[in-house]
Amino acid sequence: MSQNREWKVVLAGECMISRPFSVYEEPEFLGVLDLLRNSDVTYAHLEMNFGDADDLDWASRGDWVASYMIAEPKLADELKSAGIDLLSLAHNHSFDFGSLGLLATIRHCREAGFACAGTGRDLEEARDPVYLETRKGRVGLVSVSSGNKAYEWASHPKAQLLGRPGVNPLRVTMKYQVDDSAAEQLQRVASLLGIGVKRESDEGEEEIAFNFPGDQSTRTSARFIRGENFEVSSECHPRDLEGNLRSIDEAATMADLVMVAHHFNISEGPRSDNPPGFARQFAKAAIDAGADIYIGHGWHKTLGVEIYRGKPIFYGIGNFIAQSEFVRRVPYDSYEAWDHDVDRLPTLTPAAYPLDPGLDLAPWWSSAVIEMACDGEGLREIRFHPIEMGRQATSGGTITRRTGKGSHALTEGRPFLADRETAEIVLNRLKTLSAPLGTMIDIEDGIGTIRL
């Protein structure tokens, strides 16, 4: 921050919005909106696409189990009315409905008045920072995504061909370390099946790589290295890292406050409560390049907070609106992926269960609105205001706000200020996960505080 001004910056989490909310007026809901509106700039991540039937042709994927995320364009206005100014658009659902769905989402967000980043007609547009003029100064946002399929990556134009619309990628390399005994077995398997690839890593170490028949037309392969124990490690793709750091440097040169939003849906094994190596690598590199705030999301739960060079790194900000159960435009592929009888497709409806992953995870339904006080010298204070989206934060996740009367209960999904019990669980989780990162969170009167 280069201006000698006081800023109030608010961060909201992942918005899986599929229902209007402006008609509601519960005090616990209006209290959340007050936090968003009473700021100099408010950021949120859009984990949704906006488009109607005239915007779309077909779903672009069909090879993995997850939701297809699209909602009516008018819901962009609902988010704007909540006080949100900046949206990151790069995520693993950005290309659910192909280039038409991606471009429709950008158009509807811009028409609603958002500054949005992370996707575009080609890689240059997707990687560009977006700028927002506020009364306190200029804000820049760079949005990136890790974990997308290759056809979802935006590309540059070349040879009289247009660039590919898509997301701004930050690809990730995974390495699997095994002990000597396992390495010998892997080499034997690779040799006997005839699928081994000889390769050396950038550090000169021998790798045991598999080129599986289904991947022979791609550069994908599992890479194993010898070591003393078993471990999965990850690092950022060097070219993507370099390109995104250039965008961050540009934003730092041309804006007074710079945010970097990083969506990642992959991990070094099952999603734990620890940020993966590539996210920690990128977060610190982003701040070194000039970012003031790193905002991580994608695992749909809160993770720890680290303060690096006086700047906050939020590895996981969790959900803010959780309404994926109410998505209406569900394509064939989703029913098939969730093992419904697609021969009975005309009888299947969006009320079929299951069609969504992860909904029974307790952390899915609670997080915090993050409020930061900054001045020209940097960050002074971070405050965490716990919220819940219709379920208790206890392990059972009892539904407190239900929609519908079907046999499978649906959770309403709007954010409410949390009650005392839920607030304590949310804040203690943040405190526990942040402590190993060197960050202390004080809890008082249902609010968590980091003071610098």
C-alpha cells in the first residue's frame, strides 16, 4: 500500500449462489451484509457461472464426479447488492459449460458492475490484473487456478489461430517419493507392463515415470523418486509461476492495494487441514512480487493464516454461500457421473440425490467474514466474524435452516452471523491451524483478532 490512507478491506469466501437473497431480512443475515457494505473494498470468490439457455450450447466435460455450476444471470445483481466489488473467476468449474459459459459469466459479472479477473478470451486477458477505483485508492486483483484440465487453460493466439478462452492457470507438478524397496517394485512393474519412461528431474535425480495407455497422447505421468521415506511433494509450474508474478508486479506498479486470489482443488493426497506445498510457494512468491494480500480457496473450508513480511496469507477462506444443491441446469453428464440411471433421463430432475460432493463435511457450512484495517504503513489488524450457512459447525452438522420437504434434507445455504457455539468452533479452528504458521489469533466476544 503506497498511499497514506486508512483502508477497511473485507474478504468473503466462495460463493456457490443459485438463489436470490435480497428478499430476506433476518437480523443475522443483514448483519453479514452490513460487514460487506461498510468497507472501502469488498472481495469474494465466485464459484459459479452465470448464463441462461441462450448463452450456452453444451456441457464441456464428463469425466469426473462433481457439480456443474451455473445459475441465472440476475443473481450477479444480487451479489452486487450485497456490497461486493471484486470477484475472482478462475476455478475448476469455470469451464463447465465451455467457452460460451465462461464468456457469458464474464459478461454478466461486468454488466452487474463487478471488477473481475481470472478468465478471458485468451491467456493475456485471463492473466491480466483487473483494477477498481475506490475513494481510498486503486485496487488490483490477479486471479489464478490450479487443478484444471488442459483444455480449460487459456492460451495465446499463434499462427493465425485465436487464443483459447479459459482460466489463468498455475499448473502444479507432483512428485512421489518412495523408499528403495518400493522403487525396485515400481521399476519392475514399469518394465513388465512396458509402460515405463526414463526421465531425470531438474535436480538431476532419476525418476521412475509411468506412461499409462490412457495418457499416451498427453504429457501426464506419475513421477516417482527414491528417498528415505514416503512423501508427496508439489511445486508450481515454472512458466506459469513466472507469468503470474509478472502480472502481480504490474498490479503492484499500477495500484495502491494488490490482492492475489488462488483457487486450488488439488492436494498432496487427501485434503487435510494443511496447505499444500505449491500454495505456500506461490503465496510467498506473490507477496515478494508486490501483493498485499494472498487469498486461497478451493477446498471449501477454512485453513490457517500466515503473516509473511507483514502481509496476510489466507490459505483457505472457506465458503460464503453454499447453494450448489439448488442448481437447476444439470446436464446429462452429472447424472451419469453420480451413477443415476441415464436410460431414465427424462424422469430425472435436479432434486435427485446425490448430485453434489462434500455436502456432509462440517467445515463446508461455516467460515468467517474477514475484516482488515490497513494504512499507508501496512496491515494493522485482522478481525474474523464467524458465519454459518444453515448447519451447525459440530461434527454431526445438524441442519438449522432447511429448504424443501423431501426425504433428503436440503440446506438453505445463506450466510448468517454465527451463534456463540458455532463462533467458538470456527474461531478455535482458525486459531489452531494458524498457530503452527506462527500466527496468534485472540478470541473475544465471538470475534477473532490478529494484531500487528
